[in-house]
Amino acid sequence: METACVFKESGKVRSYEERYRKLLDLAESLRAHRVQIVREAARDIKFTVKDSEVEVDTSIDRLRMFAEARPILEGRRPLGGEGSSVSLMLSYNGSSWLNTAITSIFMVGNRVNVKFSSKGSGLSSLTESIYKPIFGDDVRFTRESGKAFMERSLKDPDVSAVVVFGSDENILPYEHAFRRSGKKMVFEGPGQDPFIVFPDADLELAMRDLVTSKFSYSGQTCVAPKRIFVHRSIYGEFLERFAERVRKLAVGPPGDVWTDVSPVASPLAVGRIREQLRDAVEKGARISEGGEITGDLVHPTIVRDATDDMLGMREEVFGPVAFTSPFDTEEEVVARAKAHKYGLRAALFGGKEAKEAAVELAGEPYCHPVPRYTFGKFGTIALNQTRGESWRGAFVTRPVGGYGYSGWIWETVDGAFRIKQGPKLLSVETSVPEKGASA
């Protein structure tokens, strides 16, 4: 098993078309291994059959979308030059979407060093067996620890950049190491996304999106709605309808084809949810639905009358628990949505006020230099859209990423260190334009 993340040999520069054909081969192999991928996802990270099947199909669709990205990416070359590589560290909450991250970096000519989470050992081995006959040494996998992987990447002269999906608390301490090395860091992190429903919203659309996006993967996604704000005039009605739908969710083992909500993969996340629920009740909130935790199985839960000082509103909630809170005015809810360290995605439903609020919360279309971490802006704004619609083409044609501690780029340009924030394409951020091509 190859454990080093060093690519010494200089490889032949392939055309965009040649690289894209490899992606089509990968798409076919993912389709052929669909059943195995779903089985490993249930075993390794406890994701349901339903969610994992959708993820495989979405990933296949994303790979084919690189044909649409060709005008953006064809005139680019690896950030570190021919033969250089990018190190990619992946989080545990995914089985097939990670293919989009790997191939985004590969499609601009980089070699890729891939570090899976330790929770995905079976998925890692299966993915490696799928990649090897297609990509050879252009994509390598490692079993070393996250710390060893990061340190090796910082020292390796052939590694031009490090891309990490994970926790801001784990990555922020590396800032000085990246300043010293001059290497680029692209970080994608947590979200505590606001979901805002105004009185004139299409309640059926908002409800459908909330149930789907909150409880898919048992709530273990960065872009699941976390802080659910509903106008006070419809708050009671909305929660009644929400509870009706939540009660219909099937709770059970991940391998059961009927299961909607399965156990949470991380014991740490389960422990945090226990503390978040305890804190909410102590501070005056009420658990109106669910609240039961059996081992690592967190039953779908609705918390009502949450306030912004509660742990469940301040920390990322990585499980099937919905913290809801009423609001009275547009100004109030915008201020509350902004007052947070995470700024990944915001969803809004309604008419004129929702549109105005969306403008207030929106960041810039693409990542840009900032003097310091910028709080109160969001990288993706979904206005009367489902998560699927607002996320179509993510990492391929649609830039993704946030503000605050939800994501950033560290880079050294002309000897000066700088931070960038906002939505980004991994492909663009790990490459440079060819001479004579536009940026």
C-alpha cells in the first residue's frame, strides 16, 4: 500500500479531452460499483441506502458536467507546474461526492494525494480499487494520520496546495505553518445555516425543502439547515405541519431500504447533541418532537422557541435535530442570521422581504481577498429554491464555499500572505492560467 503523498516523477501533460475521458470511465465504474458503494457507506458511516444511492447518481451527473466546465478550465495548468500535486484531506460525511473534489483538482492537470477519514476505511479501499486502473499514479491514496498527512504535505516540495474538508478548530492552528511554507491552503468547513421563512412564503415548498435537507444523511451535512427562523405569525402552524412530516420519517438501520434516518456516525457529534438539547431545555426551549437518543441513534427532533444564546444555535448541529425560533421583523432576522461565526449557506422563502434579506446576507459571487475573516455574509444564497437546485453543479460549474470560519483560502502572492473568502472552484484555486490565457 502506497502511504507517501510525494509524486516525484514528471508525468505527461494530458489534454482536457483526455482527462475528461478518464472521468467518463470513472462515472461508468461508479455505476458498476453502485451496490458496493452503498453497502460500504452503510457499514462505514451509517448512511442510509436512500441517501447513498442518490449520492452516487448525483456524483455521476457531476462528473459528466465537467464538459460544461471546459471553457473555464481548459486553459489552465497545475498551480505548482507540470508533475506537481495537491494534497486533499476528506471528511467522513460522504461516500460518492468526494469524487467531485478529487476530479476537480485532477482536471486542471494536478496529481492528487488523497487522505480519507479513518471512519471510511472500507470506502477508501473500494474507491482506491476503482481509481487505480483509470488514473494510475495520478491519484494516490494514503492511510497515514491527518497530522502526518498535513506535515508531509507542508514539507514536500512537489505539493503546491492542500485542500481540506473538516473542522475550522483543527485547521486554524496551521496558519503560521502555511505562512512559513508559502503553500496554498483551501479550506471547506462547517455551516450553521439559517433557514428563514417569511409570512408570504410558499409554505409547501419551504416545508418540503426543510424536511429533505434537514434529515438527509441524518442531518450530517454542512449545508443542512441548522438555525430555522419562522415568522411569528405562522410559527405555530408551521411547526405543527413540520412535526406531522417528521413523525412519518422511518428510523432504523442504515442498510434497510426503507430507513430515512439512521444512527449518527460520530460519537463526538452524538455527545454534542445531548449537550445541546440539555442546554436548550435548561434555557427555556421545549422539545416538541423526538428528543430520544439511544446509543448513536438520534431520533428526529424538533426544538421550539430556541434563542441565539443556546448551544444548538451557536455550534454546528451535526445530526437530525432542528432548532427553531420565531422572529418578528426582517431587520431582526437578518441581524440574527448574520451574528454567527459560520457563513456557508442561507435559505430564504417569501416575497419582497425575503428578497431584501437575501441581498443583505449575500457575499460576492467568487472568493476574493479580505483584510480579515469576514462574518455576516454567506457564500450561497437560496431564495425560494430547494437545496438541490441551489447546489446543482457544486464544485464543477458552481463555486461553493463560505465566509467567517466556514471556509477560506490562505496564500502567499508576491511574498505577501493573504486570506480569501467566498465561494470557489477547487479546480481554479489549484491551478493558474496558461501563458496568454485569461484568468
